[in-house]
Amino acid sequence: MLYKFARRSGAAALILALATASATAACGPDKLGTERTLTLSTAGGFAVGLQTYPKTLALADHEVVLTFDDGPWPTTTPHVLDALAKECVKATFFLIGRNAQAYPALARREVTEGHSIGNHTFSHPGRTLRLMRDAAARADIEHGFAADEQAAYGSVAGQITFFRFPGFADTPALVSWLESRNIGVFGSDFWASDWLLLTPQAELDLVLKRLDRAKRGILLMHDTRASTAEMLPLLLRALKQRGYKIVHIAPGSDTPAFRAAPPGWRSETEEILAKIMPRLAGHKAPGPQQMQTRTTTRLPEPNL
């Protein structure tokens, strides 16, 4: 199923372009809007996001890519989509297959409104993919692609070419396997830390502090978090006021441009995972009922 992405990604890009064009008329200069769309070819695969990998997308100063993990979720994802629509902003949603299977109307809404879809595994295993047998990890990833595509597009035809590891807990073997199947692996350049119990204002302040320091990059949030759903309209307004531009990423045929990590770069996520992996190694796999209540692997707060 993963082998035919390159040929089929053009159809997904066309759907995205039509959906985006239909909304353009309602987007005036007072809206944040979407500055440009990168239609990325994933032929040969790649892995980006400076918190995990030594390169990221070559964004200009004050350009931001918005990404959301773990949805769709019925009590929060609609509010996230409403906020994005109000500001004419496009984002990328990395779906948990089990959630997409349970709430396909929300996955379809994301596609209809011009957003792009990535895979975030089927079950978002609590022990992470890194601690699973390689065959089991691959099966969970494959199951996620199939469930996400069926929910979002109504068929399993290789429409999704983006993937993000839960908890950033990859393995070299899994990254190589995904790249060999023409999948783009996305980490992040900074995150909202919305797995913590933050007020919307505290989350907003944290995101803006990190963004003003980084000046550009791929932002990770969770559309399953109530604090993020409430914070998002404020963030989008603040981005407009501070002169930031939104870049949307979507499957396509353009060769992606990358920016290398600065000298002395180290993987922030590897340092965090080294601390929590001993605890996760003893974590039992959650059952279906537990999966409906959990949202994301909790990572410790990094140094600011």
C-alpha cells in the first residue's frame, strides 16, 4: 500500500488546491491566512524537525508550519478547525488511526477544508514504537495509514505520505523503512508542551516565547487538548500581529528544500527519551477503552 505514494500524491494535491481556492474569496487582509503551500515530494523519503533530526524545512524568517497530533477528537478538534477556518489558515493533522476510525466525519472535514493529513500510527502505543518488536511496530504504522486514509478519503490508495512518530521515539530501522517507501517523517522544531496542565494563556505565552526565539519552524500542538483548542484563536491573532506567515505543507511533486542544523546540534528528544525509556519499558500496552481517554505520550518539560 505504501509503495505507490509518489504517483498518487498528485491527486491529493489537486483536492487540496481546489479546497483552498474555494475559501480564498472569504479571506481578507485582516485574516492571518496562509502565505504559501509547499507541495512536497516524498520520493526517497526524508526526516525533518530539529528537535529530533539534524535538518528541517528551509523556511524563511517568520514562517511557521502548524501541525496537530493525536486527533481527531469530538470535543476539541471541531473548535480547532473552526479557529483555523476563521483565520483562513491551513494546517497538517497527524491522525491516530483508531481515532480516525471512530470519528471519520472529522477526518473528512479536515480534508474538505483544505488541511493535509499525516499518519501517527493506529494505536499510539504507550510503550512507544521503539520498545515494540520491529514487525509489530511496522504493522501498527501500516494499520494507521489504512485507517486514516479510509476515514479521510473513503479509500485506501496511498493518499497519505507524511508520518510522525508518537513521542518522537523512532528507530533507525523504522526511519529507513519509511523512507524506502517514500514517506516523509516529520518531527518538529518547537512544541507547545500542551501535554502539561497549562492554562490557555500560559500555553500561548510559552509558544510565543519559543517562536520568537526560533523565528521560524514546524510547531507541534495537539488538537485533542482543550487548552490548545481554547488557546489557538489567540495564537493565530498574535501571529498576525507579530508579522508571522503560515506555510502549509502538503503532498506533491516539488523537491523539498532543507536547512541543516546549526553547529553543535544535539537531538533534544533523544535526551528526553533517554530519561523516560526505562519507565516506558515497564508500561503495559493500553486496551481500547484506555486508548479512548489517553492523548499523548507525556514528555518531560525541556529547559527553556
